Amino acid sequence: MIKTIGVCGAGTMGSGIAQVAATGGFQTVLFDVDPAMVQKGLAAIEKNLQALVDKQKLTAEERAAILQRLSGTHRIEDCVADMIIEAIVEQPEAKTQLFHRLAAQNSGETILASNTSSLSLDALAATISRPERFIGMHFFNPAPLMRLVEIINTKHTATATTRTALEVAEQMSKTPVICKDSPGFIVNHVARPYYLEAMRLVEAGIGDFETIDSLMEATGFRMGPFRLMDLIGNDINYAVSCSVFEAMGRPLRLRPSPLQQEKVQNGELGRKTRKGYYRYA
């Protein structure tokens, strides 16, 4: 039974996962090598929970109880738990190094999970010890609001590991969906045309960001492609597009957009930099 959860990476995604873990009743530690990021992540969680209290979706007592279950650290030695969810930079080498360290200092029963949105989990599993205890748990941004979690099995994942990951996601009040390791898994593979075709329309001068977003939202989408990319982060979205493009054999229909590449190169990553396709206060 999972009682404690460690979350590695205190960015928007990592802090969001830590929030839902603590809200779900798990003792949760949020780790990042940067102490400032840890404090920023914890502050964001406190702010989010207070907003729920203000909206009467959470009581002050419940907020206090959630925060009691949450702690932060910049010491990797403190990242010891029944399950650890990695949400760091999308670089295989960095993830592999982290998992090696986590496996060495944790119990053989600890489940290691990756929140990667596009990297090969089979490839990651092949480099770490006890691959039967390794699995993908792909949350969506913002993690406290988005109910879906993709549970991704590798060639080595044990049935018991999958079952436990499902139980954890459900205790977090999420809707888990099991899938196999493949480029982009399910959601990010299906979503590529939504982003790429929208950017091609802009590149061709057929429409602008706001017009395309407004049209898509008018048809029932909760968020247009450009507003959604700004929320996700253009750096993350572009990295996923590049990863899926390469993994699928570089098909023209999945070619990453030069428009988004330029945004990334200019540091216009979206909401987190206050400028992307739109400007933010």
C-alpha cells in the first residue's frame, strides 16, 4: 500500500502533482535541486488551496490538513517514499541519472514513475534496476484540474505495479487510462494535428492566433490551440512535437512548426514567461 509519495521537480507540473498527492491523503515530499524552486512550488500550492477555500470548494480545515501532509526539500537524500514520481526536464540522461540515485537509496519495493510526455519509457526502463517496479504516470497540465492520467506500461512493468499506479491515481481523484509505450502515448499523439495544423494556418496567413482560438472554442473545445500551448509551455510542447516526429520516422504531417521553434528560441514560452502567442500581465 502506498502511503508516501515523492515528487521530483518543483515546476508547474511537479508542484501540481504534489498538490493532488497531498490532497489525496498521501504524505508528500516535493524535491528540486533548486531551493528557490521548492519554495516557489510550495507557495503555488498554498495559493491554489486558498483559492479553493475562497470558492468554498475546500474548507480551511481541509486546506490545513493537506498542507500538513506536504513538505519540500532540495536534498535528494530526503526523497525516500513508497512511490516517487519524476517530473523533471525532458532529457533522457537527466531522468536516467535521477532514477539510478532514487533506486539506490530507496527500498526495493518503491515504485518509480515517470511523468514524461513523450520519451520512450522502454528505453528508460532498460537503464535502471528493478524495471518491473517502473511505470509511466503522465499527468496533464494543470495537474490539479485535469482529471486524466495515462498509465503507461513498459515491457518490464509488473502487473502489481500497474495495479498500484491505478489505485494511486484513483485515490488522487483522477481518471486513469492504461496504454502501452509508444511515441506520444495516446493523448500527445492524437493532439499533434490540433497544434501543428493551427500553426500552419498562421504560417500560411489564413488566420491569426486569436481568430483560430476563438473558432475552435466556439466549436466546443475548452481552449484553442494557441492558448493551450501557452498554458503548457511552448518549450514543452515543441519538445514533444520533435520527439514524436523523430520516433515516427519524420513524417511530413508531423513536422514541428518553425513558428513554435522561433518562440522557443526567443524565450517566449507562454504564461510562465508572460509572453508566448499572447502577452500576460
